[in-house]
Amino acid sequence: MRLQLSDEDVAFRQEMREFFTTKIPQSIRDKVAARRELSRDDIVASQQAMNAAGIAVPNWPVEWGGKDWTPLQRHIWHEEMQLANVMPPLAFNASMVGPVIAAFGSQEIKERFLAKTANLDIWWSQGFSEPDAGSDLASLRTTAVREGDEYVVNGQKTWTTLGQYGDWIFMLVRTDPEAKKQAGISFLLIDMTSPGVTVRPIELIDGSFEVNEVFFDNVRVPVDNLVGEENKGWDYAKFLLGNERVGVAPVGSVKRSLATAKEYAKTAGPGGTSLLDDPMFASQFTDLENELLALELTALRVVAHSADGKPHPASSVLKLRGTELQQAVTELWVDMGGPASLASGAGEESDIPDWNKVSTPTYLNFRKASIYGGSNEVQRQIIAGTILGLRG
Amino acid sequence: MRLQLSDEDVAFRQEMREFFTTKIPQSIRDKVAARRELSRDDIVASQQAMNAAGIAVPNWPVEWGGKDWTPLQRHIWHEEMQLANVMPPLAFNASMVGPVIAAFGSQEIKERFLAKTANLDIWWSQGFSEPDAGSDLASLRTTAVREGDEYVVNGQKTWTTLGQYGDWIFMLVRTDPEAKKQAGISFLLIDMTSPGVTVRPIELIDGSFEVNEVFFDNVRVPVDNLVGEENKGWDYAKFLLGNERVGVAPVGSVKRSLATAKEYAKTAGPGGTSLLDDPMFASQFTDLENELLALELTALRVVAHSADGKPHPASSVLKLRGTELQQAVTELWVDMGGPASLASGAGEESDIPDWNKVSTPTYLNFRKASIYGGSNEVQRQIIAGTILGLRG
Amino acid sequence: MDFTLDAEQVALRDAVRGLLGKSYDSTETRRAVTKQDPGWDEKTWSQLAEMGALGLPFAEADGGMGAGPVEVSIVAEEIGRVIAPEPYVEAVVLAGGLVAAVGSDEQRAEILGALSEGTLVPVFAHNEPGQRYSESAAGVTATRSGDGWTLTGVKEPVIGGARADLLIVSAAVDSGVGLFLVQPDASGLTRDGYATFEGGRAARIGLADTPAIALGDGGDQSAAIATVIAEAQIAYGHESLGAMQTALELTTEYLKTRKQFGVPLATFQALTFRAADMYVELELARSTVTWATLVLLDGGDALEAASRAKLQVSKAGRHIGKEAIQLHGGIGMTAEYSVGHFTSRLTAIDHTLGDGRHHLARLAETLEDHEFIEPLP
Amino acid sequence: MDFTLDAEQVALRDAVRGLLGKSYDSTETRRAVTKQDPGWDEKTWSQLAEMGALGLPFAEADGGMGAGPVEVSIVAEEIGRVIAPEPYVEAVVLAGGLVAAVGSDEQRAEILGALSEGTLVPVFAHNEPGQRYSESAAGVTATRSGDGWTLTGVKEPVIGGARADLLIVSAAVDSGVGLFLVQPDASGLTRDGYATFEGGRAARIGLADTPAIALGDGGDQSAAIATVIAEAQIAYGHESLGAMQTALELTTEYLKTRKQFGVPLATFQALTFRAADMYVELELARSTVTWATLVLLDGGDALEAASRAKLQVSKAGRHIGKEAIQLHGGIGMTAEYSVGHFTSRLTAIDHTLGDGRHHLARLAETLEDHEFIEPLP
């Protein structure tokens, strides 16, 4: 047992800190700090800066741009990024479709896609969820019927995050309607400019447009765009969802957000007094800091034990508690604002500070955190079933 | 809508307050206030004082000693009793077996039992729960086999509260082994001095002995001791459990306990300072007071709507939240004590105040409150199913 | 002690429910209304006036209906059930309440009459940037000027401030906090309106030597302000009750009808138990808020009652608002579906006139004044 | 950064687990031991000594094993797994720790040697009636008397005080808080022992001009006391981890095997989800407590680390202790069954050396000293 990082890891941490605080445009990092929405260009610029330095997709195989980092180093990379207000590489590219193509795709498909995926020259969208499916992913109904060298795809996907920016979409489609639920599903890549693909943005309760419905009406897709084998898509999806759970705890970004809130709190009381002089606020900050410490340390323990890249079952703890704390911090921001938190739509002429304006939309928006990407109910099920062996 | 009590109810409240604070021996009320265990004699003396005044069993039919009170008056009676640190009449007698006998018993059985039951000349125990049944009461296995003018009873009951004091026990027994679960159950009265009845006290985690196992080994019971009809016992039990849920919220006693805690808190800080100057304690007291107010008002609403003596479905809210608050207050007492809360076994020579000595045993003991008498899980099931119509 | 509505009150409730149920028959209808300024429906407002709902708390001599806090609470609760965006609490309870409390005979008759008829919408301009939930006024000062006054400073956010026909502005005077009537087109006045996250409207009101008339005698009105704010807090409590009730109904309906893994969600006890906990929170809040209205009716301590109600509603509203979305899952996050709007509105009310934390602190100051709370006098 | 035990540490854990598993193989065995004074098993204590467990943290020169906080944490956690009543943290970490920190060469060799061998049980007499979790000493004063000192006052509750072979008493001296060695049979000393609710033992120690010898130089030992208390707080954290782990295991086992309505309780998602939440709390507490031990190893800020660990354990221990009983139902309330004893012990530890509330307040004082917490130096 040892607390200290190795000299090598200390140096690595320093290198990352240096990189993220100097090589990512300050203007983009300021936007993240102020919790304003990033444009597509901002996100691309961030990722390309990382990719230029060879650190956008460290989790990929080295031959496709990955790094032979230890799990701890990958964790440090991820934390330092968030502490520096840097947006992580687009998950759909870096954590989802990239690793699937690298693991299961043909050489041809790897060459077609991986470099562009790492560099965000292709913006990927995710086509997994369907209406009426919820957490029951395998009940999907979008079909892909083989006709010669093409699949004809019909159906509808939903909750496609940032689908409005998407160039390509990776899909789970049903290729064998006779097979039982999980069997008969394939993993297919579709050019979103194909005729018959329609993207409809869904407005969220905070007024933002970040998820979409995507409709497929007789979309013709070359069979070359199939990843791996036909009807094996469920296996690839499980692989993907497993990766998704690694690094799911937004520790660094929540730490940064709480630290910033604490700074603002110092003048957010009536007449510019410090809210930290209010024992209830001070206790809440202290408690959240302690809970975040526990979460961060748990993430480190998980990292230290994730040997072969497979997700540690305790990853569910990170997702569950991580989103709870994330939501608690967004709520604290609103509470700090008091009535100023109402002024979400206030313009330039307003006397309300900018941070008050974004607080409540952010709070409302982050209600999603405990729903998307495996709801907290699903995480509890995983913990109860996989870790505690409690199966109904 | 009106806040004020009617003049009549104000007078009634005054009358009750007067009675409970002057006619029940102070020494017994002091014991309750100090949360010390009452002896059997204390409990009998309390109830007999009430019965002498004709107010021990107001919920019974008037001809058997009941009062024609409104539900609100019954509520006031119950609250004033608790605020005055008076132990309510023994529930097994007053709320359970008495009403069942009055409603379903023969004239003969009423005459044999009701007056003595009201006066606690007979101390009743409850023989419903069995080992391995938990909340699934109807799965009971104790049998009563008819042999001539007698039933022969064999089996085991458990969680029999204060069974060590019991003269008689009212039982659910299986009289028709062929019938389905709820059918085939009868309601039988058994003299606990009968040969073959054995009471074994169960020690609880706080070191107290208040529940018991009761064993029945070929106990011969006259058929005259059957209440109502054979195999109709489940109906009577449902009637009884319904009554049990009326007035389940221990509002008055928790209010009294919280008020007393607040008083002690004023000198319980280091060196005799006030813990109420600690904003965290002050907030917690304030919050608990507010929650208790909400509970009390909800009890009043339920009372105002319980027309025919049937339990309002929102009774489950009272049991659920009432026990949560009860437990929260017992925990607060422990927290107020700090390290002095360890000194549960300290004797006369100790410098630790008596209230510290009883705090933690009380806290541990009251973990039962959310388990017994319909666990809080059962209450949630009732709310979800009966009120919200959510049935799996 | 009686917690039931009488026949007339039931009739009022049904009438308001009928009207608002038509005006806001779907999420789409409400969204269409809240997307356009003024953020609410003038026709619905007129209909509320015709029905007498806008004049309920005011004396008949002032053009009102001579009803009381119970009738107001009925309307507020119905507003909440469909989260109607009309500024009922803001104009009637808060602004109207101040006029009724301190206005001269003339001011009362003129303003409350027009308000009751639906032809004049007054709002209370009280919040100031950087002052959180302060009940005093530090950022706007009033100066005598001839027979009248001038005001200088900034009020923000002022709910409904952009559409208002009349502003009632709190301002620092020598003796404390005064109240002033300001015309929206008065000189030196600027107003910049904007939408709030739940579909409401607020504004920044800038005042620069803006002419104003004292509401009442121009002296310290702190006590009246505190009382009227308490009345509004309690009315907001009822609005929240309505919203929580609908959020719970939407959630239980969803659990009953929505299937996952081939069975209704209501099969999953982990979900239905959470719905049960929502019900518990709602009923406890309902008890406290209803009690607070009865305290007003009884002439009891309005400030204490309001804080108790607001605290309970704050906790219940957060719990129910969050759980309603979570138990819906993804659909609950979308603006096209209804439930999220209820969560939004509950959040907005929570942060209007003091959230739970604020009222807990206020109540904590009086903790040692009583042995325990006696709810019935 | 490494959170894993090395081979020697694993061997220590297995050895202690083997020993304690035999000593406390059932609830009945433990109850038999705790019902009789001194409330623990002298034979088990001797075996722990033979194994070297009692001398772990002490220098070899003082008769110890020269190991460190990690090894101590391993023993404490095993103690907690079976809630062994032996006063390990009390005698070794707390009393022994004070001697190691401030004792003279002679005192260290004499006391720590005998402690390590299991022949002398010292305890720290520090709590005072009415002083809550104070780290100073107000109720006992030390007065110089010839070469030595005399002490007057009351210490209570002193955990293990009745059985102790040597009392280390904190007392007010001119320069602050001094530490003194007092023989249990010293003149003017009275001790009244009693059982504590979880099966432990405590005592009132009365001192009246009782002769004492200074531990160390007789000056202010506040800093050393604070540090050693922090070490004990962290060790208690490990004891709690062990107890929480077993409470969770008992609960999951019960849910798997116990049937109700004809099916195992594990069928009810409302119950299994709550077990999942217990696991979450346990793992988060485990991370923090383990980190705190590594901070000790690294020579970091012991007081901060201890408060962070104690706060997290307090919350987790309450949650897990309550839920473990609730998910068991009635059987969980009985002394014959195991789980309630774990809840009792967790409650006792929580209120020893500061509960979560106390440590939260302590940490809040340093809230503005850092931007955020950096756990790895």
C-alpha cells in the first residue's frame, strides 16, 4: 500500500496538466467553466488539438492511435482534462464506435474509419435506443433487410445525443426477425446523408436541443458497412456498453464545478457577503467535498483493479453516486442564486451575473444524468445482481 | 374550512388535559417522561384510572363501556394522553381483542370478557405472527383440531409483545387444513395458564425483554372460546388490523419527546452550553418540528375523514412517516449525548445524566417501529396499491 | 376545525378547473402560449376576471368579491394543476394584496377595481440583484419631489414586469421601506423583459429619477410587505400542491401503462414504492399548506405559517419534481411531454420568495419561543 | 499509489481472521463473553499478543513489531468483521499510541513491551461528563506534588476503564493539557465499571488527590493527543468497515435464503435495490478510510484525514446499520440473531471520538483553505 504516485506518474500528471491548460484554446475552456453550450466547432477543435498530440484516443490499440498507458494514467488523463475545463473527446467516437471497429471490424473498415474517427473528421452518432424500449435495449425493432449488396433499413431511433451534428451513425438493427431478442441483431454503420435518413431534434425541458429522433425510411446501406459478423451485434453492443461504464464518474468536472461554486459563494450572499459564513451552506459544501473525495478514491481503486480493460463491477457505484453528486452540485448552484436563478433568459442588459442565468437550465438538464447511459435503476440492478448475487 | 376547534371540542380538550395531568399518578408519568420501562403494575394502574373515569375504551360500543365520541374527540383524547406522558390503554385489550369480541363475539363471550378487558383485569397477548411468516401473516401453521367440545392447539407464535405479562392470548389458528391460505383460519381465545402453553422471552438488541415466543403443545381449549364463526378468523383479523392502523401515528409522544430533547439541549453542549446555538442542531430541531406539524395535521385530516370508523387509506402515511420521525427523534437524543450515549449501563454513582443512559437503548429498540405492526414496506405497498392503484 | 370546502367553494373550484382545463388542455397548448409574449393568455385572464376569480380577496367596496384566503387558495391550486402561466399570485395576491393592505381608499378602488375586472395587471417590483431573498429594499431609493417622489435604482428579476400595467416598487425611505406606484411609461424607467426557464416572464426594471406616487402614506410599510409576502408564499404553496398532484398523477399513470421487458412498470416494486413516497410527501405538504391558509383565515401568525408551508413545499416539490422525471425515464426529459414542465415550475416557485433553506433558517430563529407547535389555537 | 496489501499483510490478515473467527464463531459465543466481566476474552487477547498483533505499531526497541498504520488497520478491520470485544483500538492505538508519542525511553520500553506481550492493558481516560467530544481536559486538574503530581476530577465514560491495568489520564496543566500515568489502585482513585449497550465496558474514574506520574515531560501534550486520537479515529474507521461488511453480507444472505409469500426476498426489487445502496455506502467509506490510513503512512495531515474518514463512516454506518435490521425484519431486532449487534457496535463507534456531525463541523472550518481536495500528494 502506498499513497504517493510513482515518479513516472507524477511526471505524467504534470505533463497532462501542462497540456490541457496551455494547448486547448482558452476561449473554449472559459465556455466550459461558465457552463455555456459548446458549438460543434469548439468540440472538434478540442479533440483535434488532443489528437494532434496523440492523446485523443488512448484507449484504442496502439496501431490505431492508442497509447500503452496504464489504467491509472488513463484516469489521470481524464481527470486533468476535466479539472482544466476541457471537454473530453466525443464519446461516440472515442469510447464507443472506435473501440468496436478496432476490436471487431475488418481491416478495410478500420482503415476507412478509425483515423477520421479519432480526429473527429467524422462525427458519429449513436443509434441504439428506440421509442418504447427504455432500458430494455434488446427489444429494438429497426430492421435491416438484405437485398443484394445492400441492407434496406427501416425504423426509428431516439435519444440520439447531438445527432444534429452527426455525419455517420452506428446502429443496432434487427437482421434476423425470427431469432430471439438478443440474437438476430447486427451492428451497422450508416452515412447520415443517405436518402431516407431524417433527424428530428427533441427539445429538452431546459430548452436545449441535444437529443434527436432519427428516422430511417428505406435507407439503403452497403453491406460493407456491417461491423463484424451479421447477427453478432448484441455482443459488440455489450462490449461497447462495458467500455461506456469505464470512466463514467464525472469526478473531475464535478470537482471543478464545486470549486467554482465555492469561489462564487464568497460574494453571493445578500449585499455581496459570503454564503460560506452561513453554516448550512458551509456544511453542505464540506459534505459534498467529502463525498466527492470518496468517489474519486473509489474511482482510483476501480482503476487500480481493472486489469484487462474490462469494467470492474464497481463501475456501477461510480455511475450511480457520480451522477447523484453531479446533480447535487447543479442544485447547489441554483440554491446559491436564490431568486436570481429565475433569470435564465436575461440578456446583456441584465444586472444578474451570468452564472445565475445558466444555473437552473443546467440543473434541469442534468436530471438526465441519472437516466441516460444506463439509468441509476439499472446500476442498482447490476450491483444487486452481479456484485451481491441478489437475483429475483 | 375553519382552523378553530368548536367550543365543545375546546372544552373537551381542556377536560382531557386536566384529567391526564392530574388523575394519572405522577410517578408513572415521570417514568414515561424519562423513557424508563414501566412495570406491569404501572400499566395496569394507568389503564384502571382511565377506566374508572370511563375513558379507557372510547372506541368500543357504548353498551360495553365505549363513548359516543367523534373521531376528532378520540384523536384529542389520544394526543392529550401522550402529551401528558400517559401510557395509552394496552392496545391488545383496547384496540384489538376488545373490538373484535364486541363486533363478532356471542353475548356470552362478551359478558365473560369485555368488562375485564377494559379494566385490564385480563391482560391480553396477541398470537398472530409465526416464525418464518414475516409480513405474510396468512401463511400461519398453528393448528386447532376439534375434539368434542375442545380444540387441541399445536404450534408456535412469535413476536408476542409483553407476552410475559399475558393472562389470555387471542390467536389465529388453522381449523381447516384443506382450505386455501386465508380460508380455514379461526379466531380463538386461550387461557395462558392452560397446560401446554410455554412462554419464552426473546431478548432484543437493546437488552430488553418485551417480545416472546409462545409454544402450544396439545393445549386443550373449550370450543366456547371461539370468537364468531369457525374459519372466519381471517375476516376478524382484517377488521382488527384495520383498527390497529387508526391512531398509529405516535404524534403526541414524539412531540413530547422532541420538546423534552429541546429542553435538555439547552445545557447539553460542552461545559453546559446550549446545543441550540449550534446551527446544525437548531436546524435539525426546526426541521423535525415542521415535519411533526405536517404529520399532526395529516392525522387531523385523516380523523376528519374517517366516517364510519374504517381506516382512511392515508393511515399508512401516518404509520410510515410517524415511525420515521419517531426514529429520527430517538437518534437525535443519542447525537445530543455524544460520548455520554455510550454509558447505557452506568449506575447511580455515575456523573452521566440519566437521559443519556437510556438514549441509545431507546434508539436501538425503536428500530422495531418500522418493522412491527405492518412494516414500512407493507405501508408503501398499501399506498402504492390501494391509493395509487399501482399493482404489479 | 374543518378541512373541507363548502358547496360554494367546491363550485368555485369546479368552475376554475373547467376554465383552465379548457385553456390548457395539453402541453402543446401551454407551450404555444408561453412561447409568445406576454407568456400567458389574455383571454384566459379575462375569463378569470369574468368569473370573479381576480377580485376574490378584495372588499366589495373596492370592486372585489369579499372572499378570503381559502377562495384564493382554490384558484392558486387549480392554476398549479395545469401550471397555467397567468400571473395570478403575482398580480392578485402580491400586488393586489399590497394595495389592499396599505392603499388609500381611492387607490384601492381604482387599482383593485381594474384588477378585478381584468383590465389592469399590477406587479410587485421588489427583488434586487445580489440581495437574494431580502425583504427590505437597498438598491432603490425614494426621494421626495414636490407632492410626489422619484425613485432611482434597479429591480430584478421582477416577475411579469415587462407586461405589467402598473409597478408597485419597494424602495428605501428614511423610516424604512416604502411602497410606490410607478407607471411603466414613466420617465427614466427602462424595462427589459425576458423569459424564465419554466415559460414565465421576468424583467429588469431600471429607475432613474423616475416619478412615483406613494402607495399609502409614504412611510415604512415593512410590516405590510412582510404580511402580504407571507400570503403570497402560502398561495404559491397551493400552486405547488396543484403541480405536485398532477406530477404524481402523470407518474402513476405512466407506471401503469408503460411496459418494459414485457410487463408494466408498475410491476417493479422499486418504482411503485418510490411513487408511494411521493404521495407521502404530497400529503404532508398538503396538510401544512392548507393549515397555513386556515391560519390566515383565523388571523394567526402569517409569517410563521408561511415559512412552515414554504419549507414543507420546498422539500416535497424537489422530491416529487425529481422523482417524477426519474420514474418516467427519458421521456420525462423532453419538452414535448408534460411532466418536466411541472418540475420546472416547482423549481421556479421554490426560488420565489424564499426556498426551504431560507425559511428553515427563519424558523430556527424562533425555535426557543415555544415548547412545541400547537397547530390548533 | 497502490491500494493492495502485500504478501506479508495478507498473511497477517489471514492469521488474525483465523484466530478471531475461532474465538467468535457465533453470536452465542460473543454474547457469552460480553455478558461476563471484563467483557472480552483474556485468552484471545493473549493469542493476539503471541501473534504480534498487539505490538504492531511500536518500535522494536520498545518491544513492538515496528510495523505501521496499514498493519494496524488490518487487525482493526478483522476485529470489526466479528465485532470482537477486545479493546484493540483502545489499548494499542490510543493508549499505546500516546505512550509511543510522548513517553520517555523508559516509559515506552516498560509499557509498550508489556502491552505487546499482552500482560498490561492500558487505556486512555479522557472523556469527561458534560464535555462531549472536547479534546482538551477541563474536569481533571493536575497539581505538582514533590517529584510527581496529583490529579483531581472525574473522567467518564472511560472505555475499558474498569479492567485496565494502567490509566493514561489527560488533565489540565498550566501550559495546556498534560498526560499522566495513574495506577488503578492509587489512593483517592475510585472506579465504577459498567456495561455499554453493545456489550462493551466503560467506567467512571474518580480522582481525588490521586498520585500520578507524568507521561513524558509533564508539559502540554495537546498536539500529540490530537494526532493519536486521529490515528484511533482512523483505526475505528477500519473496525467499522469490517462490521459494515459483515452486516451487508448477513443481509444479502438473508435476502437470498429467506422466503416470504412463497418466494425468496431477493425477488423483491425494492429490497435488493436497498442492498445495492448499502454496498455503495460501504465502498465509498472503504475508499476514504483506506486513504486516511495511507495519509498516516505518508506522514500527511492526520487530523484532516481522520475527520474525513470519520464523517464518511458515520454516514455509511448509520445507513447500513439501520437498513441491515430493516431488511431482516423482526429477526434483526433480536439479540439471539447476529445482525443487530453489528448495528449496535457501529452506533457505539460512531459516538466514540466524534460522530459525523462533529467532524463535519471541524472540516467546515477549513473549507476555504483549499480550492478542492487533492487526495494524492
